Amino acid sequence: MLRKSVLVVALLLVATNLWAAKTMDVSGTRHNLSSTSVNIPGGNYYMATNEDEVCIFCHTPHGGTMNTPLWNRAVPTGTGFTHYTSATLSGYMTGAGMSTRPVNAESLLCMSCHDGSTAMNSIINNSNRTAAAPDNTSNIQPMFFAIGGAIGDAPDPSGWGFLGDTKNLSDDHPISFSYSSSYNHTDNTGEFRAPADAKTSGIRFFGADIATGNFVECSSCHDPHVNYEAANGGDTAYTPFLVTPNTGSALCLACHIK
């Protein structure tokens, strides 16, 4: 009995350490766009110098939009996005209307920064203390914070730079589609794991848990608040803002069977 008790305690300690590894602290991440941002390797691509509030770039206590609690950014329209496509996509994904499907609200929150056009200081309510918009107006947020195109920006076919486009997701993982519909489609020959299994592995779906629900959005794989900066107490296994580590492609294999 003593050995069993010791084993249970040891397992609990291990589990506790694993859970503790995911640090939720946006102030220590690249999503801290304020003047307080520190210990970011190479520095933040965008950092205001006249605004020390961390949350204000996404949230406001009063007058926010209804897209998500107290959202402090204008959300782009969900139409007009160019989605990823390939010959290997399922019949559901290549069905009528899917190539021009709108981007859903959950992902539009991300697109309000990452659509390839929106300035980082473009917020609805400025700070009550300064009454001024954050500075550094010229920067738009690039993909994964490296100098280059934003997630919604298309690469130049010449191979040099980006087109300054918006809403181009043709080189990104599909979003705003029903995972359940893909899983239940007749041409799914064991390529996807059951939605319940994907959730158990840490994937987050949105909408109803029905045969035509469980939508994949940006936040299915990414968590904007997770700290993965080692210098700020984060765990690098969650780079870049992952909901769960992708060690050994674990995040990919939560949905895909390959």
C-alpha cells in the first residue's frame, strides 16, 4: 500500500509540473506591444514607446466591440479571404462555396492584427491616462514576428518580399471549416482522428459539437496569452503561442493520422 501511495504522489507531482509549464502571462511575450516589453530575443518588431498598458492593444474595459469580451480593435469583414487549397483536400473542403467561405469571428480577432494591413496602434479606445494613440504607426504585424509578410500578406512570386496584400491565407493552414464535416466525409479514409480524441490532445474547436460543427480556427492551435519566452519564465515548447507543445509533431498528430 505504501508503494502505491508513493507512486500516486509521484505521478501527481509529475502531472503538476507538466501543467505548470504552460505559463499564461502575455506581458512576457511578443504580444506585449507596450513599452514594458522586455527580454524578447531580437526585440519586438513592434513596440510602442508612449504606452505602458499591456492589455489595451486588444482589450478595453469600456466601449469595446461585441466580437469577444471587451475587444479594443476593429475587426475586418469576414469575406474576401483567399483560402488554402490543394488537390489532396477532402470533397467537403473543395465543395461548393468553400473556396470563398467567410472567416469566422474567432479567427477575425486574430486577423484584426494579422491580416496584413492593420496598424498595431489602431485601437478603438486610447488610454484614459494619456488620451493618445500608441505610437509607431507604420508597422503591421508580420507572421510569427519575423520581418516579412503578415499572415494575410501574399509572397511575391518573384521570390523577393511580399505584395502588401491583405486577406491572403493561401499559404496557411485552413481555418473556419468544420472539422467534424471533414472527419465524417465519405472520402476520409482514416486520415483524421475523431474530434473527441483531438480535443483530448489539446485542440480547441469552436461552435457546436455536432456532425457539422467543431470549427477549426486560429485559436484551435494557438493561444495568444501563453508565454514561451524562456528569459521571461516561459516554456519554449509552446513556441509560437501554441495550445500544446508540438514536440514530435504532437500538435499536428492530434488531428492528422500520417
